[in-house]
Amino acid sequence: MRHHGIHHVTAIAGPARRNLDFYTRVLGLRLVKKTVNFDDPGTYHFYFGDSLGQPGSILTFFPWEHVAPGRNGIGTTQETTFRVPEASLGFWTHRFIEQGVEHGSVEKRFGESVLPFKDPHGTSLALVGVPGAETEAAWTADGIAAENAVRGLQGVTLLVEKGERTGAILTDVFGFSETARDGSVVRYRSDAPVGHTVDIRSAGGFLPGRMGSGSVHHVAFRASDDADQAEMVRKLAENHGLQTTEQKDRNYFRSVYFREPGGVLFEIATDEPGFAADEPQDRLGASLKLPAFLEPRRNEIEAHLPELA
């Protein structure tokens, strides 16, 4: 069945070891893929997700050792949210206290219980309590039982000057529907089981965002295959006057990129071939994987990457 929604979110972090520790140990996500930034192989590219590495569960990071802090602002992804069982929010509040995680109090948004927090490098995140999520498959980690585990992405909040044109792309190109409004925030939902929510917050007069540690670099939306992606590219050009890059092969998906009208970098990524393309499902994330064009440089690349142990 074809699902539209978020494929993954990619952000920028500080030192790799701390980034890896936080998402695998503190949050309990699976390291689905350990590779490098194809355009800058001097840094890792970590993919964190659910037990299967499914589209809609994936948060990825470029960790740079000495990156300056970013700043949320106009033209940025203000917050990335994960889905958890609703009854687990008390567990997560206590875990954040025990682990020294910066966090707020549980609050209500669009009728949902939400626990905002930040990772060690300033990325704005939140856990959304979802009734019934405990019945979904879970990746467990030490100290995090299945009934409390993260079940993938819920969505993102985009901060833009005026959200109408961004919303038009979500509905016309990506198959989302507007479902609710709360003040300056408009909620859009897709039919995907995870990664299905985009909130657009329109806020004129704010400073523009600045990329750096804690910033989301881009949000990727799902295309089932190349034909689906090509149809989205056609709609962007014909209905919205927007051009994408040429298609880029990212080994686990094929991508095109464009800057949406509010200034956020969007990607359209194919569901295929998936993260088991170069290692078996039960060994995802176990070893450093490189694309074919970088394999001849493996020794050089491995020598320059920071230690993770």
C-alpha cells in the first residue's frame, strides 16, 4: 500500500560519541545505519529508527566535532516529535530527570499529551503520547521496556513567516490533509502509520534560523518509488513553480531536494531499496557502510573519523 508522510528528518549534532550514546542508550532507538556524509565523508551519518528501520521512524544526524550552535527561527524545523504509548509519559519524565535531560512538563496540544525535551546538542524534540501505541512493534534497550519504547516519528513543526504556500505543497504534492487549527498553528496529517503529522506555525517578524548544532537540516517526505517521486516533481513545477535538484542516489533511497516557500529544505526520498540493501536486517548498524564510490578510500576515511568507543 502506498503511504505518504515523512520519510526521515536529518539534523546536525556536535561530537559523534555523545550523539550516538543519547539516541541509542537514553532514548533507546536502534542504530539502523552507520555511514558517512556522502558529500563530506570526514563526518559520520547516523540513522536512528525503529526495529526495522521503516520510513517514518528515522531521525538522522551529521555529527561535527566542532560545529557552532544553531538557532531556531523563521525557515526552520522548530521541533521534531516521536510517538510513544500514552501511559509511558510518566516513565519518560522520570528517565529524563535521572539522565539529566533538559525537558519541560507534559502539556496538551491538539488534545494530545506532549513532553518536550532537548538532546545534548540543543535539538528541540518532544514525545507524543499515542493511545494504543503499546500494541505496535518495539525496539527495546537496557532500562526501556517494550511498553515504554519509542515507536518512530510522529512529525515536525515548521516555523515560517506565512504558512499558506507550504501547506498547499503538503496537501497537493505530499498527500496530507489539514485537520485542525490552534491560533497560528495549522495541523496536517497523512495516512502513514508513523511520521504522519506536520504542524505549520506562522510567525511573522521572527529572526531567520541559523544552521548549526541542534538544527534540523532537512525534512524528507516519502515517495514509494521513482515514478511516485517523478509525479511529485511534476506537481511542484507545474502547480507551484518550484524546481528540484537532480535525483541523488543515497544507497538506501533516491532523493531530490528543494527549498519550500517558507525557507525549509525539503527532500523527496523513495521508500526503496531500504536499509537492508547492504547488510541483513538483524545486523543493521553493526558496521561502517560506505557507498561504492567511497569504498576505495575506506582506510583513509576510517582513520579520520572520531572514535565512538
